[in-house]
Amino acid sequence: MELFEIRDILNATVLCGEEYLDREVRSACASDFMSDVLAYVKDQAVLLTGMVNPQVVRTAEMMDMKCIIFVRGKMPGEDILELARGREIVVMRSEMRMFMACGLLYSRGLAGE
């Protein structure tokens, strides 16, 4: 699945990295606890979270993720977006709750762990 498809499925707004929406991803994970992402996630390309702080970008970078989607209408600050830009990570925002966003992506063929 390409990132522009995820944008459309979740009716998300791209906050940075629009030029990378043609990247293909095969899996996703969802968590508000970055320690869980570091401990349990392997080979995930998309992170869905409601946690809005710079640690989210640093975690995504460590895990080689291509995209962060902030759910529940959360809006990251410019500091977070600047970190993501520097690491070429796409950042999106969706009004959907995490459960619904994950369910929609899964039903459209995006795998979890």
C-alpha cells in the first residue's frame, strides 16, 4: 500500500513529507507508548499514535519507519514536524480514533505484526 492510499483511507491531512507519498509500506503498528514500539515492533513502516512529542519522531527514526500518523485529531508542534522533515518521515494527522484507523487499514490489506 502506498502512503497516499493511507492518507485517503484515513481522510488524513499531510503535515510534512508530501513528496514521499508514493512510498510503499507493508505494515503498521499503533501505540501511545514509545517504549512498547521499541520493545515489540519489528519491520513496521507506519506508526499510528496519539502521543504528541519529539520522542515519537526519534522512535520512528530508530525503527526505520516511513510515516507517523497522529490520530484523534492530535496536532504536532512545529518542533516535531521539523524533526520529521530532517529525517524524511511523512507526518499525517487524522481525526479518527486509533481503533478505527487501525481497523480500516487492516481491512484494506495493511498488515500488523
